[in-house]
Amino acid sequence: MEGVPALDEPLSKQSLGPATTKVLAEALDLHTVGDLLHHYPRRYAERGELTTLADLPLDEHVTVVAQVADARVLTFNGSKGRGQRLEVTITDGSGRLQLVFFGKGVHKPHHDLLPGTRAMFAGKVSLFNRRLQLAHPSYELLRGDSEAAVDTWAGALIPIYPATTKMESWKIAKAVHAVLPSAADAVDPLPPALREGRGLVELPEALELIHRPRTKADIAAARERLKWDEAFVLQVALARRRHADTQLPAVARRPAPDGILDAFDAKLPFTLTDGQTKVSKEIFDDLATEHPMHRLLQGEVGSGKTMVALRAMLAVVDSGGQAAMLAPTEVLAQQHHRSVIEMMGELAEGGMLGGSDRATKVVLLTGSMGAAARRQALLDLVTGEAGLVIGTHALIEDKVKFHDLGLVVVDEQHRFGVEQRDALRGKGKQPPHLLVMTATPIPRTVAMTVFGDLETSVLDQLPAGRSPIASHVVPAADKPHFLARAWERVREEVGNGHQAYVVCPRIGDEEDQKKKSKASPEDEAEKRPPLAVLDVAEKLRTGPLAGLRIAVLHGRMHPDDKDDVMRRFAAGELDVLVATTVIEVGVNVPNATAMVIMDADRFGVSQLHQLRGRVGRGSAPGLCLLVSEMPEASPARQRLNAVATTLDGFELSRIDLEQRREGDVLGQAQSGVRSSLRVLTVIDDEEVIAAAREEATALVLADPDLTAHPGLRTALDALLSEEREEYLEKG
């Protein structure tokens, strides 16, 4: 394969053997020499020090280095051969672990694993008789005098690679060892001036050091260099997006004096917060330019983002254009439509008797609308009769045509992929301005990494009159009387003229029943299914909340029924709404003061924070009770305690990020073994990311097409060809 760069050579052309090549491709998605060289060790075992067995994760594939303490063969059923079991106990000073081999697989390990032998063991951690064990683990003896072992484990530090059941860490190490000479031909993406200025080692050296370190300083130098590669290439990709956006034409949208925006502001019954005023100015300045705005508006739950977005939409209507708001669910689209019409009053009655002469029409467009209503909505959009449209992804369909789309507002960006965003961008005569809103506070590093092609505005001030929310964990298993008291508190709130939400993790229907019937009684005791809306609502109706007006709300209900329930709850005709997370974002009922979240440990930190934001939206204080059956010492309970002790969404998002895999946060598919971030962590490497963003912006400004940086161009093509465009735009 003449002319192919060394790192692009397929592994099938290397002398690894077809079986190894096949498993590397299928199990680890490694196809080229470069893929394998960028499959870095997860950690390193030290020759002179045993790795820890004390905290092995259950059900995960692990590699451990340990010493055999004892080994014994047990015979059962009175037979030999298949009736034998070899039990080996290994230790590393921190703990002990049992290995077990059965039947014909007993003989070789019995011969190899003598007391005192040190080896690497790999297998899936399981639980047997309440003890952790590895059944039929693979192993590699670490004999100092063995030529092969010395050759493979040449350094004092043994690399432990992310592995699978089909490919143990030491087999990966041998494959890496075979292709490591190719690292010398690695094309360096970092400009020499940047590399030297930051004191970073060259890429070939970094690859050599990460796979065959002699000292811990080698590992640190390699990781520092490789972090820069990841941060810089990603930030260059984002900087080029931002640069390309500044080259696009857009219609400048300036509000007309004495137009619909002035009329709306004049009738507001309250003053905007300083934060709302500041962020509105940033948005209006962007709208007035002849390049499309690309701005992320992130704000605490209840900080008044919808008000800021609506004023921006009205400014665009003033300029003769139309504005669209895209919501992730029908419930939320209907809720936004209702609240926008309420806020605008007669200004939303364009073309109707009694409507103001400055009014416009506000239409709703969702997938489940009746044919006649849908036809009318589409007509209002194409003629320009409707200045504002609020809808779900139904807005993106080809049939939907606008008269002059000037602004797109996307609510809860992380629910939308790149295709939706681009499809809406293509609906204007020129690219429309774009405002992305999220109520999930995002740490600065994630904003720079995930939303790096957007400018960011932050609303961190709550409007006047908002009440604090008291949050408490209710330990249902340890103290059942606490749960009884929770239901009393709900009754008290209703008795005081308020309303309450009860949130459950699942719906509870025939599908769930089928799954339940397959489980054995032991499974049921061990893994209780999540509490369900339909079951909980029934128990509350006949039990602790008997006599109250209770309704259910979940995603599988007919849209008209959902809308009817939300209307009745908003109008105060219901006392308690038992719902799934369909109420998570945007639902605004100021009279609802209490929320009980059942099985709260089954929700993520940010989701709990979102849900809690549905109460305390009026003048009365809010109450959020997090019910859990998890034991006090469990990580799940500690997570709930964190939510209960702070209302600061940015602090919670940091906790959330620390507790979840990076891939979750960056919108990566969990099934994929690889991610474009291998050594960079968005929570710990804030300085690297910020510095890389600065360097990338300057470089792209000077050389947008990267003509002077062929190595960087190659790395960028590789990043984007792995379907990373989608990754770059997800949050």
C-alpha cells in the first residue's frame, strides 16, 4: 500500500495474526495502526507494588496484578475431570479475591498458579455467596526470568489497557508493542511554535512514552502532550465553525420604534432583572448585525429565559420577520404557546377583532394537530400572517414554509441533534439568527467544548417574587414514617389552597407488567422495579391522599388528554398531578408549591434540579421531597444529599459531571468504545481547554483554511470524518 501514511496502514497488514486483528476491529473498533497507538493505557501497574483489589467494581471487566495466596482443587459428585473445581485465592495487600476454574479448565491453572506466583488476571467480576470472584479468568504469569515476559513488560510500569472479554489487556499490549515503531512517522498536528512555547514533547515521543513509560514523569509528559492534541484539534474545529458563521450573510433585525416590542414592554407588570436586561442587550446587538447570531442562553431554572427569548422574537417581528420556537415535547410546546399568548394579551390577536393594530398572530404547530388546524397554521406561516410560531420537531418538516424566518429559538438544546438545527437554518431566505436556550447549567469547560461554536450568555438571577425551595431526602427504607409525613405535608399544602406534583420514573402499563411477570421472586426482592405513575396514583387515591383531586400525566397519553390535564392543573381544578418527567422543563404553574419525587435516586442530578424548578414559582415557598429506598452510605444517597443541600445549578452540574462518565456529558453514544476524548477530561482540564480555545481562535483567524498547517488539517479531517460533526453540536 504505497503512499499510505504509516499510521493509516490497516492492522490487517501488520504481523498481528488474523484472529487478533479481527477482535481489535470488532470488540474495540480499532482498524489502523493509528487507532491502536491512540488506544492509551487506562492506568499502570507497578512491578514493586500490587494493585488494589479492595474496591473492584461488580459486573465490570477488570485487569489486576496480584499474587497467589493459596490454591485448592475440590471434587464434587464423586467424579474426576468434569466434577472438579479449582479455587485460587489471590491477594494484593489491600484485599483478597477468589478465582474459580471448572471441569477440564482446571489442569493448566492448577499447574501454573502455585502459591507465591505473581500474574496479571483478567475477567468479569461477579458475586457468588456474597463474595467477589472471577470465574475462568485469563492470566499472564509475570516471571522475571522469562524472556517473553521481560520483552513484553520491558518497563517497570505495566500498562493496563481498556479491554474486553475477548481481548485481554496484555494481548493489546503485545499488539501495541508490535506497531510502536510506526509512532516515529506520526504527523504532528500542533504548530511547532505552540508546542515549543508550551514545552510539550513531540507526538512520536508522546506515543512512545504513553505506551512504554520508564517513570511516572514519562506518563505525565505524554498525557500533557496528548491532552493538548485533543483540546486543540477540537477547538480548531469549533473556531472554524464560528469563523464560517461570521462569513454567512443574514438580515439585520432591529426593533421598530413604537412597535410590538415597545407595546409589550409597556404592559409588563414587573421590571426585568438586571440579568435579563444585560442578556437582552447582548442578543439585540447580535440581531442587529448582518451575520447570523449563534448564541447559547443558559440560565437557572426559573430565571426568566422565556421572557428574554420572547422579547427577542418580538424584536424580529418588529423588523418584518418571523420567529420560531422549537420545543422538545408537545407538552412543552403547548405550555409555551399558552404562556406566550397570556403574556402578550391583545398583542397576540393579530388579524382578530379587538386585536391591537401592532398585534401579530401566534400559532402552534405539533405533529398531532388535526388536519384543519394544521392547514391553517401552515397558511399563516407562508403568508406571514403569523409572526410567531411555537412547535415541536414538526416545524422542521419539508412542508413547513415561512414567509421570512428571521430567528430560531431552540429550547433545551441537548434534546436536539445537528440535523434539526441545520434543517431549521435552511428555512429562511438567508440563514436565520439562532438562540439556543438551556435550563441545565453547564460548567464553563463544557460550554467551551460542547457549545464551542456558540457565544454564551448566562442568566443567574431569579426574578423578584420567586420563593426559595426547601429540599429534603426522605429515607423510605430506614424510616417509613418519614414517607407518611411527606404525604401529610402534601395534604397541608393543598389545605392551604396550593397544589402538588408527584413524580415517578416510569408509567406502569401492560408492557411493564409483562417484564415483571418474567422476573423471579428473588429478582423482585433484589431489583425492585421503579415505581410507576399509574400504581402510585391508585395507591394515593385510595390511601394517604384520598379525597384530593388527583390526575396522571405521562408521555403515552393522547396529546389532547395531556393538554386537558395540564389546563385543569394550571386552572387549579386539580390538587395533585402524578407524572413522569414530561413536566421536567418549562411547565409553569405558580400555585404548585410541593413536589414529591419517588425513587429519586433513579434520576440524574441535573434532572432532579430541573424537576425541582417546577415548584416555588410563585410567592409561596416551595418544598421538594426526594424519596429513596437506597441505604444511607450509598453513592445514590450522597447524590441526593448534594441536591438537597444546594439550589446552585452550576455547583450541581459540576457534581453531576464528576459522577458521570465524560461521554454522557458530551452526548456520546454509550455503546461506542471510543470517544474523541481519550485523555482530556472536561472537568479537570479547564486550563488546557481555555488555552487551546484561545490559541485555536488566533490560528483560525490568521489561516482559516489551515494551508500552513497540513498536520493539523489531517488531524481535523480524521476528527470530523468519525461522525464528529454531530458530536460537536450535541449537548
